[in-house]
Amino acid sequence: MNLTVAVKIIGGFAIISTLLIITSVISLFNLSTIKGSTQQQNELAIPTLKGSNTLALDISQMSNLTLKGYYQKDLTLLAKELEKYKAITNKFESQLSQLKLIVSKENTLLSNLKQVDSVYGSFNQSALSLFDNHKISINKKERLSIQIDELEEKSDDAVMLLLDLADHQLADTKLQRVISLSENLENQFNSIVSSAFEYRDTLSVSTAELIESEISFSKSEAQESIDDIISELNTYKLNLVAEEVSAAFEEIQALLSGRDSIINQKNAQLKANEAARTMLVNVGKSAAAANNTLDKQVELANKATITASKEVEDSVSSGKTQTMIIMVASIIIAIIIAYFTLISIIRPLSRVNKMLNIVASGDLSHKLDESGQDEFAELAKNC
């Protein structure tokens, strides 16, 4: 192949330029891979790690507030704990929605996050139920305290009504049995009131049932005493006093066994306590399940981070290898091109120089090789 010197030089530069372009394209491709992996870390992995840790912290805070609410004894303070809890739930739900948007294109992360949503629903329902039932329990206890104070007051009034008979003109004769029964009734009422205070404070179902039996037994005894007292009073024409005693005891009975009685209030309190206790257990289980799911979310995000880092590392390593190969190839090709280009210039010049020396000596019989088609062949034709 006969090529001109200009074509050889241009061709050499063209080959080297092509290799440089290839190197640039490979570098751009590797940079694009690195950019994509870095973007994945910045837009997916890191926000997912941060968001998951924030959600786990919120779950922990909500669990603590629920526990504090369970042991709270004041309605005002309970309301404050509930207000704090609701504030954190709003924050949690907002953060969860943001995290869903972040991982919306990652099916594995999104699927795992939906499990958090489901577990949180159960957690929140149990926690709110706990607050509601504990509020009922506190309300019932306050109502119990009022009713028991009222029971004590009415018991004292009924006893005082009967003890006033000690000043009656028949006290030393016909009313001696009434006065004796009144003293027994006072002891029975004292027993009822004492049991009622103990009944108010207990949170054990079995203890409450035992005290309830004691109150019921004392009430039956008091009923017998009241019946005997009323019978005696009616016998001696003290009907007005008998009616007052009967009315006073009916009020005491209403407190002990009526629709809004101490017994019913206590049963409602114990039922609310048991429901709150059950909800506390459920909250603990749901919180543990949510934390496990969030731990998995962090693990998946870490895997995404590791994968992205590996892609960056592989791209850098591959880019270095490819660049080194192309660089070495470029040097070798440049040397080869330079060598052949120089040979194609130096040899013809050497022949021309030799010919000129011969002509200078006066010998005009020699001719240069005109067979080529390059610049030196043209020069040979003109010599």
C-alpha cells in the first residue's frame, strides 16, 4: 500500500485520537455508574437508614408514654401523657409516609415497610384502648371514693338515729332490746365500711371477690338487725322512727347493691384494669414486632448501601484496568506509528541525499526510484 507521508501522519494521529476518545467514553461510563450508585446512597440508602432509626425511636417513646399512662393515677396527668402520645403518633405517621415515598421504587423495602404500617395500626389501637380503659379505671376509683365516703356518712347517721333512742323515756324498759340491736348494727356497719375501704383499694380480682363476700355477709346480718329493730319499734308505736331507720338502710343498700352501687363500680374498675393490662401486653408485643421489622428495614438499607459501594468499587477498578490497557496500547501503537513514519521519511531522504552527492561529483547517469506515489516519488521524478 503506497501512502503519502501526510496520510501516514494524519492516520497516526487519528488512531491515537480514537484511542483517547475510547478512554474518555469508558471514563464517562464509569463516572455515570459511580454517580448512579452515589445517588442511590444519598436518595435511598441513607434516608432509609435515618428514617427507620427515627421510626424506631418514635415507637420507643410511644411505648414509654403508654407505660407511664398505665401507672398514672391522676386524670389530668393521664390526659397530658395522652396528648404527648398523640403528638408523637402524628410525627411517626408523617415520617412513615415520607419513607414510603423514598422506597416506592424498591419493592423489597416497600413491602417490608408496609408490614411496619400494619403492626403500627395494632400498636396504636392497643395504646389508645389502654389510655381509654385506664381513664375509666381512675374515674371509677374516684367515684368509689365518693360513694364509700357517702356510705360511711349514711351508716353513721343511721346508727346515731338509733342511739338517740337511749334518751327516750322507754329506753330503760321496753327499748332495751332495740338499743342492744343498735349497738350490734353499729359494729356491722363499721365492718361494712372498713371492708368497703379495703375493697376500694384492691386491684386483685380474687381479693375483691373475697371482700365482696364479706360485705354481702355483713349486709345480710345488718338486714336482720334492721328487721328486728323495725319490728320492735313498730311494736311500741314508734312508727316514725321505724320509717326513718328503714329509709336510712335503703340508702345504704342502694350504695351497696343498686345499679350505680359500689359493687358495680368496682367490677367496672377491675374490668377496665384488666383490659388496660391486656392492652399493655399487646403494646409490648406490637412494639417488639415493629422494631424487628424496622431492624430488617435497616438491614435491607445496609445491603443497598453495600451493593452501591461495591458498584462504585468495581467501576473504579474496571476503569483503572481499562485505562491502563488503553494507555499501554496507545503508547505501543504510537511508537509503532512513529517508527514506520520516520522510516518512510528517513530512507527516501537518505537516497535523495546520496543521489545529490553523486550528481555533485559530476556523474549524471544515476536516477532515483520513481515507483512510489508519495512525496518522495514525486521528488524523484523531478530530479
